[in-house]
Amino acid sequence: METTNTNAITSDDSNRRAAIDRSVRFPVLFLFANAAMWLLGATVMGLVASVKLYAPEFLDRSYLWFLNYGRIQPAHMNALIYGWAIQAGLGASIWLMARRCGVVLEKGAGTIVTAAVFWNVGVTLGELGILFGSGTALQWLEFPAYVWPLLLLAFLMIAWRLVGMFARSRNEQGFMITPWYVLGACFWFPWIYVTANLFLNTWSLHAPLGAMGAGINAWYMNTLIMLFFVPVGLGACYYFIPKITGKPIASQQLAIIGFWSLAALGGWTGFQKYMCGPLPAWMPAIGGAAAILMMLPAGIVALNHHLTTIGEHGMIQTSPTLRFTFVGSFCYLIASLVAALLGNFWTGSSMQFTHAEHGFHLLAIYGFFSMTMFGAIYYIVPRLTGCEWLSARLIRSHFWFSVYGIATLVVCMLVGGLAQGESLNAPDNWNLPVIGSIINARGYLIGRTIAWVFILWSNLWFFIHLIFMVLGLGRRSVAPTLLHREHDDAHATA
Amino acid sequence: MTSFRKFLLGLFFSFGLPWLVLIVIPALRAQKIAPVAYDKERDGMDGVYPGKGINRQGQLVYAREGCVQCHTQMIRPSFAGNLDGWKKGWGSDQCDAPRDAVRPSTMLDYLDEPVAPLGVQRNGPDLANVGYRYTDKDGKPDRNALHVQLYAPRSDHKWSIMPSFRHLYTYHKKEGKGSAYALRLPNASPDSNFEVIPQQEAEDLVDYLLSLKKDAPIPGQVVAEAAKK
């Protein structure tokens, strides 16, 4: 490991690292700042959408037609996914790749920033498209059809740099699990994205796909989680946990098994969303089976992280990065259990088409992925800006409001989804309209709104804090901002 | 560099297999699905299955308004504990106690739809057979009832959480005796000076919803279905 032994750091090493940080400074900060802005926007839209589900009169004015639930909800999810999650993931990937491969980004910072501008233009066009009536109704691909080539091009421009860094990496860098995961994500995402868009947005107009198209759409969502968010998130976990605890990854064998079982299983999931539907039965069956088997890589990775952290759990209290990363990596385990619950016949038939699926998506995107990205941002940004986070209190409140928010959200969505689905499937309700499922879910939907308020509060401060840092207005100090009550130097290297 | 190449091959094949087997081959086959003719001897009826398709122009409005966020179009079979087939009003038979369950949806039901809007969530009722739901006493499609549902969703059920699609309608002062297309809203006073006229998009959407009748008999199963009756 790069800094397994903190005593062995030579000034040569620190100079090299400082040079790497300098070289990626502008693109990474640009991506993070834009991502945080989209996160704030996505949170506001999520709040509005959540209220509309139990109070349809909310913001229901004739001139606010573009805020109907059918538009604001997809706009919210797309802003969360493309605006925040993928963008933050790319920013973290660039830094992780450069640091872990020990490569200075000699030229290409300009290309990355250009690509990032393209990406943000694409997301903006897409969001406006959804709100003002060119949404495609393909879940998570609601952006109008002219947006995807732009996003793809931007992604490829950045991914190409990452592959280049890996190819130039120095041989003595040791075990490269983080670059593996990042490379996997760079490789799979364009493939998934092109496949889904070509079939659903382009060819389907000439050669209709019918129900199969819906299946491909469901596959896209699940593979996006399993083969982009999971690898990038785990790549960050595999970097920061050993880095901060100062211990090597507990088991290289487990890490390798975890990686390849994810790679082998990730592409099969998705069709279980439409189980019992019009698609040939083997497709949802194989999707559900893969979703259940995905507990295997999740368990292996969780075990590995746990073994790495053993004895150093106390550092979760002090290090903001480790704290966020720990919660993220824990949520990955929970998310894979929920995916298995949704993917099998016995529990899945009650949760199908309910809020439970939404709960799973948010658990994966926010509970797991975003938390690991927050952890990464808290570590990376001070190294790029040369100043430290202003306030431990802001970080603490970001953490706690995020954790309570996402926990409330996921629990409400899972239990509320179950209540909704059970009500629809209850034999007593056969001759009633859907009133049962609406009344049963109402309490949980109000809980969802409260959760979004929490998350909005936490992300508002996160955004402000990050912008201060990006502007170079952080604390001038050699000691990092830790979460202890007093700023002590005991863990200054964390 | 050989390990890098091996690594890339690993990435390629691990994902390439499900990509090919689960997506590409089934999608290419799905694109080639063709209607099936009924056998007069066996099924006792002429024509092809599925019959009339959907109104594509209205489906675009359906997509744009995000209806899929809350409405599915997929009847599940009852064996997994699902009640879809027995829900009142989700099939062709609108009476309180239909004799038979609505049959589950099949691939062919969505023939010629670029991507079938099977739905994201089911916060509202399923719409696979919604074309049967809005009929007047003579069994003719009741466009007005559907327009009223879209314009003022809570006029029928107070507890409904459906958003209003007022932006697909124009609201203006009556001229003369008023337009023949004006909505007959249940709680509007008859001497009101204003009227609500559906725009073309609203008409398309209603055409589409009325064309949703995904329960045509399946060739080879018609007699079996009839025998149950």
C-alpha cells in the first residue's frame, strides 16, 4: 500500500503526491462543485415530488403544470443520478486513479473540464426536456433522445484519461483493487448506456420492442447500480479504509473474489422488476436469481472491510471520511439484502410496483454510493485546495442529518411499499378502487417528506461548505478537521 | 501489459455473456414477433391476434406526462398471490363480480409499441384494460368521463392523488351556446359563462386510453376460455 506505514513517508513521496494533486485539481473540483449543486437541486425536487404523493393540491397551479408528479419525479431521479452521482463518481475516480497509479495528469486537465462542461450541459438540457414535455418515460432514461450522445461523449472523454493513467501506472504500486473497480465502471457504463439507448431510444422507433423494451429498461437500472455505482463506491471504500486505518486490505483473495463475482453476476439482474409479467419467465427468474446471488460479493466485500477495520473502529468517530465510508459500505450490504427481497417470488410479489423499489434505489444511490462519495470528497478536497474544512460541526450535522434522513426514507419506503402492495393484493379489497393502498401508504409518504427535509438540510450545508472550500476560503491549518470536540493532533495523518 | 490485457478480457467476457444472452438475442427476437392468425376450426373465430393496436399519438402524450410513474399496464397471473386478475374494473367485465379472472398479459399484447409502458409504480390502478372502464349505459366509450378524470381527478374520488392535467385543456368564455366539445363537469353550474375545451393532446390521450384493451383471446386458448363459462 502506498502509505501503509506512515513513518516511512519520505519527502520525495509527499512531493510526488502533491504534484499529482496539483495536476488533477481543477477538473476534480469542477466536477465536485457541479455535482453538489445538482444534488441540492435533486433534493429539492425530491421533496416537492414526495409531498405531491399525499397532497395533490400542493403547488397545483395552472401555471405550474411542469411540476406534476409525472415530470418532477423523473426529473428528481435523473438529477440525482446523472447530475450528482455519476458526476461525483467521475471526480472521485480521477483522483483515486491518479493517486493509486501514482501518475501525474500531465496534459488532459483541459479535456476533462471540457467533458465536464458537456456533461452538465447535457444534464441541464435533459432536465429541462423532462419538465417541459420531451421526457421519454423510460425509467432513468427520461432525458430526451438527443441528450444521450452528449453524455456518452463526455463520459468517454473522461474514461479515456482514466484508462491512460492506468496504462502508465508504475509497476511497483502493489495490489490495484481500486483501479480495477474504477476501470470496470469506466468500461461497463458506456456499454450499458449505449446498449440501452440504442435499443430503447433509437431502434425501437423502427423495430418496436414491445414488452422486451420495458425489460431492457429495468435491466439498465439494475446494471447501472451494480456495474457503475457499486464498483466506483467500492473502489473508494477499498482506498480510504486501508488509507485511514493505516492497515493493508485484510485479504487480497477475498477482494479478488468479490470483484470477479460482481463482474460475473452484475449483468444478469434487472428483469425481476417485471416478474409475473409478459416477458418469458426465464428472464425475470434469472434476474431474481442473480440479485439473490449478489449477496455473495456484498458479503465478501463487507467481511473484507470489517477485517481491515478491526481494532481501528474508534477512528470512525474522528475521521469524517471513514465515518461516511463506513456507513456507505454498510448500506451496500443492506441494499443487497433488499435487492434479494425484491427479487424473489415470495416477498417480491407484494413489493413489486410499490414504493419499496424506490426505497431500494435510494438506498443504493444515496445510502451506499453518495455516502462513500461524501467520504471521498471530505478527504480529497482539502488536498486539492490546500485548506482544511471550516467546521467539524458542519460535517457532523451533514453526517447525522444524512444518516437519519436516508434511514427514515428507506424504512418508510420499504414498509410503506409493503403496506401498499399487501393492500393491493389483499383478497378483501378486490372490489375496492386503489383507496386502500393510498390510505395505507400515506403515513409512510409523510415520513418520506420529513426524510427529504432532513436530507435537504444536510445537503444545503454540505454545498455551502464545499463552495467555501473550492473558493479557497477554508481553514489555514496543517491539522485536518476531525470530528472530535477539540482539534487534537493525535490523528493528524488520518 | 499481459495482465492488463487479461483483465480487460475478463471485464469483456463477464459482462458480454449476459449482454448477449439476456439483451441482444431476446431483443432481436422480440423485434421479429408477428401477429398470429386465429384458426376458425379450433378457435371459432376469424382475424389475427392481437387485434387493433394502440393509438401511438396518444401514447406519446402518455409518455411525456409521466403517467408510467404511477400506472402500470400489466396484469399478473394469480398464482403468486397477486390479485390483479380479480380487481374490479381491471378487465373487460365491469360488473361487481366477474365470472373469470382477467387473463395475464403476454408479449404479443404489446405488439408494435416501441417500448411498452409497463410502468414504474402502481400508485393508481392498472391501465392494461382501461378502455373498458369508461363506457356509458349503451356500452359506448364515454369520452367525457375520461376527460373529467384527467381535468378534475378528484371529482369522482375525493381521496384520489392523481394530478390534474389542466394544461391539456383550454378554459375560456362561452361564445353563443358554447362548444360541442366542451367538458360536462359534474359540479359545474349550468349557467356558467366559462367552458373547458380539450386540446388535441387531450383528445389523443383519451384515444390512447380508450384503445387499451389488452385482453384479446389467445389463439389456441379461446375454446378453453369459453368452456369455463
